[in-house]
Amino acid sequence: MKKTTHIIKAATILMMVIFLFACNPIENDTRSSSILYVAEILGTDIEDNEVNFVQSDVAVQSEGSDAVTVTADLIAATLGVKTIEPEPYLGSSQYNNVVLDRYVVTYTRTDGNNVEGVDVPYSFEGALSTEIPVGSEQSISIVIVRAAAKLEPPLIDLRDGTGDVVLTVNAKIDFYGHDLANRSVQATGNITIYFANYVND
């Protein structure tokens, strides 16, 4: 009888340990046993080279033409999924895979002037629909600067010459998703953007 009681107690403790490790305090109190993380974010410079920042041209004007065009800026974000436990007791499964739903971009400046539409561009949200298998990483392309933002202050001021020559901001990207058991996960990445009216060939 005592032996049976000890077995029951041991099984109960084991189940409690598994339950505790199944809760993910890192990811906004979600119960997911998966962790979504940002492995790398790459932007482009004015010559389209891959770099760890973004040089964003607020206006493109061809030589000999008065026509001005604006385009959105893209980045490549590499995200990965892994389990909280390095070697899960019961192993991982497809339920640990993560589907990305959306992302939110927010801009800030180091000088503390962060009024949207005055000091920095407006934040925005984009939709995603990408599955990342557990134990792997995947690269996705997202818009980091909307074309419309270059037609509004403070970016349009750079084109007209009424603002700073170069505006430096930090772009924070919050990625949101869920595992295949429908438990939410989140990860955050950052990249620096240098806005200016660069010289075009």
C-alpha cells in the first residue's frame, strides 16, 4: 500500500513539473511550450547591399526629371522556434510549430522626441501567414517603412529641406503568432533606420 502511495505521489510531482515547464512566462504569460525568437534582421543601404540597418530614401528623382516617386522599404527578418525545455521529457511535436499572424512596427528616437506624425512616422501593423516548424528558422520579408509615410511629416520635411538632413530612428518590430495548440507567442526585434533625401543617379 505504501509503495502504491509513493508511486502516486511521484507521478503527481512529475505531472506538476511538466505542467510548470509547459507554462511560458517569457511570452506574455502564455502557456505555450514553444519560444518564438528573432535570429536576425537585415536591411539594405542606398546601394541595395544587405546590411544590419536601413538607409531609407524619402524621395527618388531621376536626373533631368521633375517627377518624384516614393517606395516602401523592406527588411528580411529571420525568426525561429524552439521549445522552452532543451530536451522535452515527452519530446516535441507539430503542436510546437508556430504560425505568425501579424507584426507591429513602432518608431522611436534616442532624444526622446517620439510624437508620431511630428517627430517619427506613425506606427503600423501588417498581416502575416507563415508557419515555422519547431527546431528551425525561417526568413520572411516585411515592410519596415510604408510609402505613405514618406508623404507625411516628418519624412516629407527631409525632402523639402525644412527638417534635418538625416533622421535616425529605431524601428521596433513586434511579431505575434500562435502554436498549433492555439497558444500565443511573441518576439521582438529592432533595426536602425537612417532617413534622408539621398542623391540618386
